[in-house]
Amino acid sequence: MTAAVIVTREYIHQALKQLPEYHEWRSLIEKEAQANQKRYGTHSQNSAEHKEAALVKQLENQVWRELKEQPHEAKKLSVAMISAQFDQAACDANSQAIDALRQRLDDPAAQLTETQKKQMRGDLIIRKIARKQQRIKYQQADHVQLLTRLHEFDHQELSVGDNYFLTQHAVRLAHEIDHLQTGHGNSLSFTDVINVQVGKVTPVKQATIKAQLKQEMKWLNQADNVQLIHLVYPHQKNKAQVKQWLHDQAQIIEIKGKINANQRQMDNSKPKKLESLKQQNRVLYQHLNGLINPTKQKRAMQPMTAQNLYRQNRRFASRKQRKQLNQAVLYSAKRSMSLDETNKREASRAAKQHEALVQEIEAETQRPEISR
């Protein structure tokens, strides 16, 4: 409670400084303290400070009593309360809280009761729903800002192709904002194909996304204004890179569709066919990883921290699977450390024996020869 008490006292001091009655009362008790010092000497205690501390303590207790008397529903974690803030800092803070809850639930050393686990699982569900709401609101605000900046362009100064490009993207953004606000209609957003799960890439979804990408490529071919293109695609430097990016997006969704189709065939396949499908998926996953992150192989050589390992294991659907994998990795790490310590001790023992043998040989050679 120490941190909470400090914050409460800070709020009380700030509130008191804004009240004229407080300053009037403060001047009266200071005059009374000065009169007492004259009457009883300078060694007497400062009564003004004691009365100030008593007042703050009384107000502090009153604040805690009122907080305690609030209805229980007002203290509960809610989706609306978390998603009210949807900037990048708030989203990161919520994601960190979700990771902390998962780690605590998966930690056997926490020794949580069933009531605590139930409460934490409920908070985890609320935070995950709130994170989706935060992303929707953040995406909606980003679309509104982009649409506003598109309307700032002077249509008379743009070419026919640039005006076509601008108009099509403005219509797309308006439909997307309406979809995010109401939840009705089809979403036209297809710029996040990397995070689309393989199991959800059905033939219909794959055809829809590829059609959208083809349509956007058609819009891009009409545009030549560098500022306009960079505004719509801030993560790319020029038109050529945007085309390459759209081409990669189409390849990624096509590969995910093939992997999903192979996985569906595995359920009723014979062993020989099953091994062939698995080999095809291995090749497809390698190609997919190369498209999503070309530098992944270089980073794989770097040491994996515990936090990155935990985030990597989150792709497993079951908490039990994540827990088993984490425990297996920790056991392997402890075993490796134990073997390293054993090897170090053996190497140190061998070095000491070698040094003792060298000293013994030197002493033997320096010993004077006995004449017979």
C-alpha cells in the first residue's frame, strides 16, 4: 500500500493548494504556532506541522473509506475502461499486461489458488478483447487521418491518373471506416496478410484477397505523384518498391492457401501421401519465411532470450503445449549448464594435474646426480 498512499497524499496536497479556505486556515495555525513559540520558547514543537499532518491523515482515511464503499462493479476491470486509450503506448502496456498474466498463470512457483486463477483468466479474456478494440480504434483513427490528408490534395494540380488513384483510395478508406464503426459490410483492408492464420486462408478468402491486391495494383499503375504514393504507402520508398510489396503479398497469401489445402488432405491420406504432403509444406514454409522476413536466418544465429522464447511459443493454441515446451527448453538449458560446469571442473582438474606433473619433472631434472 506504500505506493498507493504516496499517490493519495500527492492528490490531497494538490487539492488543498487550490482551496482558498486551506490557505486561510494555514495562516491562522502558523500565527498560533508563532505565539506558542514566544510563550513557551523556541524549543516547543511546531503545532502547525502537526495539525497539517493530522488533516492530511484524516482526508487520506476518508478517501480510502469512500473507495471501499464504492460498488464492486466500479472496481472491476472492463473492456471499455482499457480500450478508452488506444494510442501506441496504451496498446503496448495492455500487451505487456497480457504477457505478464500468461507468465504468472504458467509459472508453477506462483502457487496460485483456484480463485486467483479464475480471476486472472477472466482478466486475461477482458484484456484480449480490449486489445482487439484498441486495434480497431487505432486503425479507425489512422484511416480518418489518412483520408483527411488525401482530401487536402488539390485535384486540379494532379493528373488524371493521380486523381483516379486518390479517389479510389478515398472510397476504400471511407468504406473501411464505416466497417470499423458499424461492423457491417465487407472489410476492404488486405494489408495484413502476414498475420492471417494459415487455417483461415480458404479458397474463397484467398481469391478475395488476390482480387483486392490486383485491383490495388491497377490503381497504382495510374499514379505518378511521389508524395501521394508515399502518403498511401508510408512504409515503402518509391513506386517500384510498392509494386514489389504488393506482389509479395499475393505470393504470401497463395502459399498460405497451398499449405492450408495440404493440411486438410493430411487427415485422410495414406502414409506415403502424408509424407509427400509434409515435405511440400516444409518447402512452402521455407519460401514463406523468406518472403515474410528475409533476414530471419541471420537473426536465428543470435542467442534467444527468455522473453523472445516465450513470445515465440505463444503461437501454440494450448497453454498446456506452451508450458510443456517452456519446461522442456528450461530443462535442456539447465542440463547444458550442468554439463558445462562438469566439463569446466574436469578441465580444471586436468590442468592442475598437468601443472603438478611438469613441476615434478623440473624438480627431478634439477636434482644433483649422486656419485657412486
